[in-house]
Amino acid sequence: MASLAEVRVEEAEPMENEPQARPEELRLLEALLFASSEPLDTATLAKRMPEGVDVKAALEQLQADYASRGVNLVRVANKWTFRTAGDLAWLMTRESTETKRLSRAAIEVLAIIAYHQPVTRAEIEEIRGVVTSKGTLDVLLETGWIKPRGRRKTPGRPLTFGTTEDFLSQFTLEQLGDLPGLEELKGTGLLDSRLPTGFSVPTPSDDPALREDEDPLEPGEELDLSLAPAVEPETPPEGGNEGDEGGGEE
């Protein structure tokens, strides 16, 4: 029959072998992993830990401790590192808005479309007096401020363009009629006070209905055009001054 002392020793041994919830070795290992800018392998960690520590067992326990936390201890290419828990990765997604300045040409084209819509590319060129590059319309389509409305009932059936609700939202307009008129433009200095006789600023229309001289776009055509506008071939406007602004756009 075992003595009382022997029984006490046998009962104490398994308790001594049970890992502590937060031993000092785990704290050291945790600090090394957090401080490192890159994943660490077991051998590297072992060199930094006190002698005699079972690094592999400590890593497994630390991994279990962090399994239900916001960051997890994971193994990547046989190296260990802390990473955001997979189910919380969406919190780390950062959205940023990149501001891009429109070119002078794009601003001019946007203004013409806003005031003269529905308007074709040829009509835009006639008003500006210079050729409008396809890239300018591409940029404005990408912003979502303009869209193809329909096709003009003329040879070649050129596209007609108009503004969108996003345009109104961007410039804080309740309706197109809130765009500044002739006198307002003069007052802000955007127009020379000494304008040619008969010069006028058109009153833009909010009517989304197609005009009598417009045909509707084909089903699915509007989506395709918004990605790669199929505008009519570039040709210098009749009577335009090709030397103006260097014969093209800025």
C-alpha cells in the first residue's frame, strides 16, 4: 500500500505538467511576434527565447489563445505572424476618393452639354470651334455626369448627349434651370462684359423625353456606349478655326 507521501506526489505530477494559462514564455513569444514587421520561423524565435523553452508547444498554445480574438496567430510559409481574423477583414477595408482635375477641354464640353442638350459631338465642335477628342467624352462618361440620350435623325445617326442626376448632385443643383444664366455668368467674371451682339446663353431643359429629331438607343446599347462610346468619326467642324488652341484640345 502506497504511503500518503507517495500518493501526494502522484497527484501533484500531472498538475505540474499542465500548461499555465499565461506563462512568461507565452508573453515573451507574443511580444516577439507583435514587434516583428515580418513573419518569423520557429528557429528564429527559439534563438530569442530563454533556453529550454519548447517554442513549438508555446506557439500552438498561443495560437489557441488567440483563436477567438480579433487577431489570430497564423502560420504562413512555415513562419508565424499575427493577422486580422478572417471574419473581420471587411473592417480593414479602406475606401478613398481620388480627386482628379478635369481638363479645360472637358469642362468646356461638359458646359456645352449641360446648356445645349441634347447635343451631338459635331454640334459640340461647332460651338467650341475645335475638334473634340474621344478621350474627353470618355472621361465625362466615366464620371457619370453625362450619358448618351439617343441618336440624331441625320445621316450617320450621331449620338446625342445629355447630363445625368449625378451631374445635378455633384454641382448641388435641384434642376438644370438652376444653372447660372447670362447675367450671373457676367457677374462672376466667367464671361466678358463686352459680348458680341446677339450673344445669349441657352436655357437648359430637364425634359428627359427624346426630341422629334432623336431616335431611341437600341436595347443594351446604352450600357455598351457608357463603357466605350461609339461616337461618330472625328472630323474638323466646318468653318472651324483649326489653329484655335493649337488645332486641338488641351
